Amino acid sequence: MGILEKRVGDEHPRVRLEAVLSLGRVGTAAAAEKVLSVLDKPMDPFLDYAVWLAINELTRPWLESVKDGSWAIAGREKQLEFALKAIEPTYASEVLSGLIAKGTVALDGSGSWFELIAAAGSTAEVSALYERLLKGDLTEDVTLRGLKALTEAARLRSVKPSARLNNVAAWVQSPSPRLRQAASQLAGAWKVGDVVPRLQQIAGSATATSEERSAAFAALRDIGGPSALAALKSLASAQTSLPIRRDAAVALAALDFPAATADVLAVLKATADEAQAQTLWRSLLGIKGVGAALPSVLEGVDLPVEVARAGLRPAREGDQYQALATTLAKRAGLAASAEPLTTAHFQTLAAQALAKGDARRGEQLYRRPELACVACHAIGGAGGKIGPDLTSIGASAPGDYLVEALLAPAAKVKEGYHSVMIGTQDGQDYSGMVARETATEVLLRTADNQEISIPVAKISRRTNVGSLMPAGLIDSLLPEERLDLYAFLAQLGKPGEFDAGKGGVARAWRLYLITAKNEHVGMERVAAGDFGLADWIPVFSLVSGQLSQDIIDHTVPSRSNNRGFYAATQFEATREGKVTLALSGDVVGGWLNGKRIDPKKEFSVTAKAGTNTLVLEIDPVRLPSLSLRSGDVTFLTQ
């Protein structure tokens, strides 16, 4: 112990790690105390995992020392939080119940007690938190944290208060949209049927935020029963707006698909926007059994070509909806590719791409929204995380491999990128890649780049469904366009214009157009880089780092009658001080962290340590081709 007590404080993290692992085998309260003391020094993922392992081995002696007071909490709140989150919830609950009973824990929002109760509290602790919130004397932010904690305890561990659940209605009736949204989620998790009429009002409200309406629809779906079905049927009627009808039809289908068929078909036919139609298809396919039932349901239905085409990508993500994909392809007027899927053919196409393909045109194809390459893959760190990073794919993979990956994506799925389908006890089907997994939840990254939390206790099945990259993705491209796309991928990572491995260039931007509809939020929030505003549109530069005129124009095609047009990017600085930036492209003005600056071809600004936000005002008529570079900072890629 004498040696380990010294080495656990060593300046070298590897030495601290070995000492922590050794202390885990000592089996005493003193060893647990030393293990947790490492948290007061700089941490990394390896040390974090080592402390997690060790404190789990030392759970019992550490718990006893907390209970008898020999391990004092004062000044060790960070260590206590880590340990309670690391050990088994039943053990953590022992500590929490004792601390709450003694009055050591003040349920006023200080510290991380709400979150710990969510992760490990029993019925008694959850009830104590609920009763504290019902007093109504906490701030809105603290109340929101409390409601979220109660929701998480119910959702992940099926733990809820023992009484007065109907009192959640007070928050569902709140004048605050944030409280109404959080309370709706909680009412759904607790299945409080008394609030269905109010949830129906929120779900059908034209003035409610989209997030608030989504929470109300999800709650109605969770609550279920005759009253929720009647509410959803009413909301799905033709008398409501199309967005509300779509959400209602999906929720209704989840509760009773046969009864919802007419409503589902009606909103499918009415949804002309491709992005909205694709979202609708994904929502429907996320309901157990719907994907298998749709081919027969669609038989004889006059489905618009655009709607059928929008459904093809979700139907082809994985191998579980092949019958539906075939049906939709016929409705969209697309024939299955007749190209032979042989090694010889792949090699021939790779040679043709090298001889005839245009990589620059190929990059434009790569960035087409309908192909969604950017949404799934990153280049230079900028882009989606669903598929493998393509920064150096051309330098590391032969051309025929790239051709095969596009024509037959399921043939060779890169390790770590296999998709799974997870079915839940409430009839949901989720497909995507597992982003991370804990003892209580699985975080799944879906094909539309969203993270979904699935409680482990509610998982009914889990199966491998191959690649999320759809087969037939490039069927709509002309033969010469395919060669251009192959040529672009083959150049990635090679020296020259398509080498994205070099840093020092801004690749991730956001665009904001001020119009009559959003000018009420004020230009100041835009200039400050307030990304909480709904109308920021994310966009990525070319591999070269150029945010070209074409990209800007395609991202925001309508710019008439505007009150200002802005582009924003972010970078990290290691310390406060002067940094030099090089800008190409003419701009009207700029702000760094909300303060006016004068951006020129090369200019210096005073950056703060950490994340900095640069906002540039650009001419909406004479669009620039922007490029921002610096060797002094690290540009953020998301």
C-alpha cells in the first residue's frame, strides 16, 4: 500500500493507471479512497476506465466507509458522483437513500443529485424528488432537470413515484413551452391517461414548437388506450394541417396499424416534399410489422412517383425491407441495375474511371442531397458518422474495391459499421449502428444521423441487418456520372486537390438568412453565433476547403427580400491571445464571439481559450467563394 499510495499520484498517467488497477485488488476502504483520488488529477479515457473497474471491485468496502462516515463527502462531491454512476444501481441506491434520509442531500438542483437519482434511485428516492418538485418553489431550469431525471428513471429502469402521478398535469398545463414539453414526456413515461385531452391540444396546436408537438405525440403513443386512439384519430383527420396529420398517422399506426391504414396512405400521397416524405417513410418503418405489411397495403394504390422514390432509400437501408424496396422501385419507374456484380466488371469500371472520370464533377455528385453521401460519411472530419471516414479512402483502397462498395454495399461491410435492428417491447423497430452501450441503455445512430436511446430492459430482439448504405444508391446516375464519382473517391487522400488530411482549414459552416419571418429574433443573436436559432443551415466545404458559390447557392437558393446573409464557423484556441486567419472571398463584415472585427485577406483577432465562433456577413447577390485557413487554431468539423 505504501508504494501504491505514492504511485497513484505519479506525474505519469500510465503509472497512475497501473497503480489504480493494483489498488482494485487490495480490497479495502483505504484502497478505494486512493483510487477515487485519481479523479482530482488530469484524466483520459484509459484512466477513466481503470478507475471504473477498480471502484467496482472495491464497491463493498467503499460503501461501508461512506455509511459509517469514515469517507467524508465534503470536498469529494466529484468523486462521489463518479463512484455512484460507476457501481451497480442497487448499491448506489443504498448510498442515496441514506444521504437523503440524513438530509445530507439538498434536492434543490445543486450538484448532480437529480441525475444520480435518475441513474440509481429506488422508488423512495424518486418519490422524494417528485415531492420536492411539486412544491413549486424551484427555478424553471432546476425543475426541468428534475422532470428529466424522473423521465429517465421511468424510461430506463421502470422506477417511478409511489403516489400522486396525476399531479404531473400541473406542468402539462404550464405557460412555459419547455415545462410543457418535459411534462409531456414524463406523462408518457408514467402513462398518465388523465392528461390525454391536454396532450391532444398541444399536439394539434399551430403555435406550439415542433419539439413540443413531438413530445405530445410521443406521450399519446406511450399512453395508448381508447382515449389516446380517439385523440390521434381526430388529429389525423383532413381538418388539421399536413405536418400534424403526418405525426398523428405515425403515432396511430404504432398503436393500431390496420385502423390507421387509410390515414397513412392519405398523408403519404399528400407529402410532396422529398425530405419530409423520407422522414415519414423512416417513421413508418420504425414500427414493428409495418415494413412487411406495406407491400400488400400499397397494392393498387396510386402512389405519386416522388413519394415512392423518397421511400426507396429508407427501404434499402439494410436487408430487411427487400419486398417493399421492389414495390417502391416499380412505382418510381426505376429498374434494378443490370450491371454484373463481378470482380472483373469492378476492375473494368475502375480502369474506365481512371481514364475518363472527372474527379471535380464527381465531388459535385458526391454532395447531391439525394445521394446523402455527406450525411453518412466524413471527409477531413466534416460530415456524417454513420459510415467510414473517407478522408484517405483513395490512397488506401484499390479502385475496384471502391466500385464494389458503391454497387454492392452489403458485400464488404467495414468492421465496426455493421448495422443492427433492435425491436422493443412496445412495438418499435430501430435500425442503425450502436454508438455506445451501457448496462441500462443502447445509443443507436440511425441512417439520418440521429442518436436514439433505447432502454436495455425494453429490448425484445436484436439482429444484424448488414450495411446501412442502400443498394441501388447510384442507379439514377448516368454511366458517365458514375465514372466521375468513382474517380473522385479514388483521388481522396492522394497528394493534390483532394487531400483532406491536411488541417488548418474551416470545413464545417452554418448559413443563416434573415427574412421577414425570423427578423424578430434580432441580428445580434445571429452575429453572436447563437446556434440555438432554428434557421441555421449546416453545410460543408469542398475537400479543398472552399465553400464555393455553388454550394452556398444550392444550400440557400432563395435569397430575395432578405435582411442579411451570414456564414459562421468555429475553431478551438489552446490559450487566449492573438491568432492569424487567412480569408479568401469578399465579405461585408464579421464578428468573433459577438464582437465586431474587420475580416481581410489576412487578419489577426484576439481569441479566447476554448471554442470561438466567427460569423461573416456575405453579399446574398454577389456570392463569394469562401475559404478560411489558420495554423494557429483547430477548426471544428461538426
